[in-house]
Amino acid sequence: EAGDVIIGGGNEWYTNSIRRSMSLASRGILFMGMGMSGGEEGARNGPSLMPGGPKEAYDLVSDILISCAAEVNGSPCVSYIGPIGSGNYVKMVHNGIEYGDMQLIAEIYDIMKHVLCMSNEEMAAVFEDWNRGVLASYLIEITAKILARKDDVTGAGYLVDYILDKTGSKGTGRWAVQESAEQNVASPTIAASLDSRYISSQKDERTVASKVLKGPAAPQKVNKKEMLGCLGKALYASKICSYAQGFNLVKDTSDAMSWDINLSECARIWKGGCIIRAKLLGKIQSAYLANPDLPNLMVDPTFAAILVECAESWRKIVITSMNSGISCPALASSLNYFDSYRRDRLPANLTQAQRDFFGGHSFQRIDREGNYHVAWTDTHKDIGDVNERKLGEQLAANLNLDGVPAQ
């Protein structure tokens, strides 16, 4: 009936929530799309809730949501995210960060097991120790428990070693990568984690390939104690990059959609109940509270200092992994993200020159304003007024595929 509130609480593509809201609004019904995270534990003890929709609808149900949500230091892990679609979007990004976090931990585990030749007991102890420090998080906590769990079926060894190395997915990580491309936001850690799941699913092909594609005969010899310290720093720095990519995606889409999402509040409500809850989120909350317009989490003074301090260890881990023939796509992508972002000049000048050479796409110069095109060889013809060409490209960008002005 008119005046009722309907809440969609599943993982949903955000535009579907926008469409449903518009349809129901004509009947006077308020619709909210609400992201929820917490898994089985959250269902029992309180999840993190990310409601988006009419503020009027949120005000009507806020007391219920607050009573259902997890709490951290007396603060409920729920907040009004913004207009319809925003809650689903923030949950999608949460899951993208989750993909990255899980893949990073898996790569650290792989290095521990196959380069440092650590036992399950040793690895579990390290993760348990890490969970008492800066790396403290739900995923680190459960990793320690998983590695320590013995197999009840055979009575021999540990359960994790009997689990088939094929990772499933339900689509939210793919959505996050698709949206990153759509919004022109670099999310290499999240993308690498998704690619890793796809490669893991090719188990039969990998089994065949392992017999013909040979790598290093043995892992690189290392100092175990030193490498464990480096692993912790590499994981911490990479996690920061994964979160930075996710928060940038939320920020850019929020700006484009005029959602006015409070990034500090996103960090706050993720501190409890949800899968990516971590000690790190306290620093992220403070960073965006101090500067809501922070262009990237990596340039916040606190995080910049951490990344610079971790960089040498981070590089050692990626190099050692590669020299040992152990793939580390998320760790390496995170490091590449850091290195690309911190450089004042990238080789993109050559790429843009190539685009102008074969497609007349023009380029900008560092010494003067305007767009330029060069007749690179005698066979190239001048394209005329470059600015007129750009006007045509801008017009095309403002139209959708049907030739209708974009909304």
C-alpha cells in the first residue's frame, strides 16, 4: 500500500534497485536497496548494513536497522548511505575489496608453504600473531583457524590440504571490476583477485599444463625469519592498496551520481559485523574524516608513511615469489599500483604517440596548451582542426548507443 517500505537486502546490481524504486514510487511505495555483510556470524550477532534509498524510508526503519546491526564500541554498524542504488553499490565495492583481501592472504599462504616450507601449525601461529597487531581482521583470524583445523574425515593431516583448489564466485567481484572500467578507476588488486578465481577454476587445464610448462626447479633460498617480517609488511601495504582502490571507486561513482556518500562513515560501519572488518579501517575512517576529498588513500600522511616504510620488504616478497615460480598477482598488482601512482611521469607519452600515429587521436604537450596531431610519415595526412575533431568525440561521448543524450 502507499506509504509502505520495501527493503531489498540481497546482493543486487544497483541499477535494478533504481528501476524498482521508480516503479514502486508511482504507487506511493518506498523502496530501499540495502547491502548486508556478515555471513552466518553476522546473521546471529549483527551484520554491517548499507541502506540506500529515500531518506524518508530510512527514517521510518532506522530504529529497526540500528537494533539489528553489529556494534563496535557502542556504535551501530549501519548508516544512511545515500539515494537509491548507493547502498547496493557500496556493498558491491565491499565485496570487491573482500576479493582482493582474500587473494592477498592466499598468496601469502602460498609463499609460506612453498618458499618458506612452513607447516600448517607454523602458518597458523603466524596468522594468529598477526591478528594481534596492525593486520588484525576477521579474515586473518579465520585463516589462522582454518590452517589449524585437522581433517575429521581421514583423521590424518589438515582439512585445508584436502580442499580442491577451485574458488567459486557469485558475481559481485565481477561487478566491481566492470564498474571500475566503466568509471575509469584503476582497481588492479581487485581485478587480479577475480582473474585468479577464473584461473583456479581451470583445474583440469592446469593439471595438464603443469606437465609441460616448467618453472624454476626449486624455490629461492631465503632467510625464513627475515622473510616472515617482509611478508607481514607486504600484506599490510597491499591491503591498503586494495582498500584505496575500492574507496576511490565509491568516491568517483558517488560524485558522478550525486550520491554524496560519506567515505568515513563507510569505513566506520565496516569496522564490525562484515567480512572485511579490520583494525585498518580505524585509520581509514580517520583519514576521510580529516579530508573527505582525499584523492587517494595512499597520499594520506599516515598511509603514505606506512607504504614507504613497507616498500622494500614488499619488493623483496614479489621478487622472491617470481624467482621461485610462485604466482602473486594481487601482491604484484598492488605494488605496481603504488609505483605507478607515485611516479610523476609514466611511459603513457609513448602510448599516446602511438595512438596519434595509427588513429590520429592527437596528444597534448607538456610545454604548451592545446591538442596536437603530427603527420608522422609522408603517408599520413593532416586531419585539419584538431579541436573540431575533439568536439565530435565529445558529442559522441555524450550520446548513448541509441543516439539519445546520456542522462
